[in-house]
Amino acid sequence: MNRAGKPQGRSSAMATRYRSARGLTLIEVLVVVFILGLAGAMVIPTMGSTGILRVQGAIRTLVADITFAQSDAMAFQQARAILFDQPNNSYRVVQVINGTVDAANTMYDGSREGKRMLVNLNSPDFGGARMTSVNFGTGAAASLLVFDDLGTPVADPSGNTPSSGGRIRVQGQDSVHEIIVEPYTGRISVRRISGG
């Protein structure tokens, strides 16, 4: 016992506990700094890849709109077309009325800016994606993809002759992708030509 009448072992245990609770050791600080550095090294490259994700978003949007045009043609038993404007890097989904494709018949979509199915890939949302080529035939038909009432790609909006399908090439920051529309079935697939 000490002079105050308290057991000596107990006070020395409390003194040790107070000493160890005052701060961190050098090893503990180094471990925390190492973990923060490791987390930072994983986050920074991910932040740099947002441009790639935006280009992939452009490809997904394009594929979704082609799929929509095909499905809508079958659902309403009326032809639908996608009119590509490759020089301006945009496209629109239109109703084919009496065998005629007219930009004035661009389909309505309340969820989009302008309330129409008009997509401009020059938007910052798409990270610099560019349609470098669009090929669905020859002449004026090269920039036109038409689905008949059965969802089959056709060569002419006023006829029912199946087309030979086509391709759209989209180039991003570090990659080139090709969207392929198969003849007869209209099956859509995407393949990476180059890059990551």
C-alpha cells in the first residue's frame, strides 16, 4: 500500500493506461499514411478514365436508340428510321410516314432535352465520341437505317427489300468501336477495333 492507503499495483496500472492513451506511435502514423497513399493511388487513375466511360455511354445510347427504333417498328407495325448526320456527329429517330423519311417527323421523347429523339454526340456528356463512318448502303441511303414493321432492316423506306445491314464506327479518346446491324434479323452487336 502507498501512503494514501491505496493498493500500489492498481495505481501503476492506471498510470500505464494513461501514458499509452496520450498519442499514437510512429509506427501507427506510418501505417495510416501508407493506407491513405494506397487509397489515393487507386482513386486517381479512376478519375482519369471518366472520358472513356463517357465514350462508352455514347455507344450505349446509340445501341439503345437503334434497338428502340426496331422494337417500336414492330410494336406499332409502322416503319421507323434512324437518320444519321455524320458530318455534324448527330442522329435522330424518325417515323416513316407514307414511305418518306423526314426530319420533321422526329419521334417524341419527354425525357430528353428538346423533347425529341435527337442526339448530338458533340455534347460533353459523351466525352468527345465521334461517328467516323456510317454505312448502310450507297448514296443517300448510306446514312439511313430503316426498320420495317417486322423489325427487319430494309433498303428503302417505301419498300420491303431487306438491306445488307450496315456499320457505324465510333471513335473515342483511346479506342475505336464498331456497331454492326445484321441483315435480315437486325441483330445489333458492338466490337472493339482498337484501344482499351
